[in-house]
Amino acid sequence: MKCIQTIIRPEKETEVIQQLEKAGVSALTKWDVLGRGRQRGIQVGSAHYNELPKVCLMLMVPDEQVQSAVGVILESARTGHPGDGRVFISDVKSAYTIRTGRPDPKPE
């Protein structure tokens, strides 16, 4: 199992989530975040904004669904401009269900 974390533009949130659902990935966690990338914020006239609003999505997917989910994110989140976001993938070694206190049967 893998954890996919992606940071995207807020205006792309609905589209990304809808496309993930169509691809069979409906379980996710979402939160609003502030951040900046390599461009270190943006300059608008005389105002400089160090941190920009973004949305972070976190998904747990089986190994065989990773490429599909990442493809959906890359396609549906892209505007072609700096600041479109990032996708991070990491292994999930173990997971527990809080309600039951038992380990999930298939994390690795």
C-alpha cells in the first residue's frame, strides 16, 4: 500500500477529487494549507506574497492503483503554470483502524 500526498491549487480541488472518484479512489483526507515553491511566492505589483493558499490531499491506495491515481492527479491538477503543485508517494508499512484497534489486513 502507498500513501499519495499531493499539493494542488485550490481551484483544481473539485476537479481532482471528481476524477479520482471516477478512477475508483474515493477515500481521502483533505486540508487547506499555505506554502510556496521554488518561485518563493509571487509578486503582484508592489506586493509580495510569500505563502500561497493550496490544498493538500492524502490518499492510501493499493500498489496496483498508484500509477492510475497519480496519472489522474497529474492530468486534472495541471494548468501549465508555475505553482501547479507536487505529488509525493511513500510506502505504508502498517495501518490501524481506530474503531476496532486492529491492524489493517493489507498495508504492505
